[in-house]
Amino acid sequence: MANRGKVYVIDDDEAMRDSLDFLLGSADFDVTLFESAQQFLDAVSGVGFGCIVSDVRMPGIDGIELLKRLKASHSTLPVVIMTGHGDVPLAVEAMKLGAVDFLEKPFEDDRLIGMIDAALRRAESSARSEAVTVDIAARIATLSPRERQVMDGLIAGLSNKMIARDYDISPRTIEVYRANVMTKMQAGSLSELVRLAIRAGVLKD
């Protein structure tokens, strides 16, 4: 059973599709073939996480237009572009549009497999990182306006007394708010609270 990851091959050349199907299937990837970018775009909402391997020159929607559409839809699927000899300018444009790598035909089998492995690892790491950031933002959203003010004071390096003076409330009340902030943010220390704030973009590092 394939367990190395999903790969979506997009190429109008049937022989190339069959060749990649055999190569990547033999390397333990779960391969799905598409004969056009439009066919893939029609199906993309239902596909799972995986790496797209697409030819750059295709009739209709080519590899560059495919990248533009994926970028516009905020797709997180990594894309490796296959180019013909002398298509370096197209490959550079593809990289600017978000392709993680490009490969000139004819290429070595191991090189493509290595690229797909690297692309999947980077994208999975990025997805996990994004999920953590979203979770931290959700924690911040649970803070009351006053708790948010106290958190902002804490990460700015202000003492309880200074925060209390700024908002004309007692230091004892600030301690209660501070405890609430630490609980809601799931922070065990002030340094951890600062790290969380940096991760969420509340405090620039």
C-alpha cells in the first residue's frame, strides 16, 4: 500500500503520464493522473494533501496559469513544475508564482522523487506551523478587552503596578487579570507568553 504521500501528475502527454505513474507508484507514492490542468482544477476541492507534478507547456491552461489559479485560491499544495530544455525563463516565472521547484526534461528518476519528498515535508511542516498560529490567535480571541490590555502591558515589559496605574485599577485586580491571561493563553511563564505573542504577530520580534 502506498504510504509515502499523494502525488497529482498533470501532463497532456499520455506516455509521460504512464511513465510517471509507474515510477512514482514503484516509489510507494499514491499517484493520481490528470491529462489537463482544467481536469485537475475541477477535482481539486475533493483531493487530499499531496504534491502536484505538472508540465509547464500544455494546451488550454498551462503550468503557469495553473499556478496563478492555485495561488488565487490560496492552495497549500506544493507544486513541482516539469519544463522542457531551454524553458528556464518559464521555470523562474513558475518559482515566482509559488512552485517549490522545477525539473528539466529529461530528468533522473531519483531527482524527481527527492524533490517530491522535500516538497511534501516542507509543506506539511508549514501547514503544522500555520495550524499552531491559528490556535494561538484563537486563544487571544477568548481574552476580554481588559485581559487583552493586561496582556499587551505584560509583553511590553510593564510591571503589574505600571499596568494598574495606566488603567487606574488596583494591582490586586491586575493580578487576577494576569492569572486569567496566563490560563487562557496556556502560558506557563511570562517568557512563554511573549513567545506566543510573537508567533501570533501581536509582538514583532
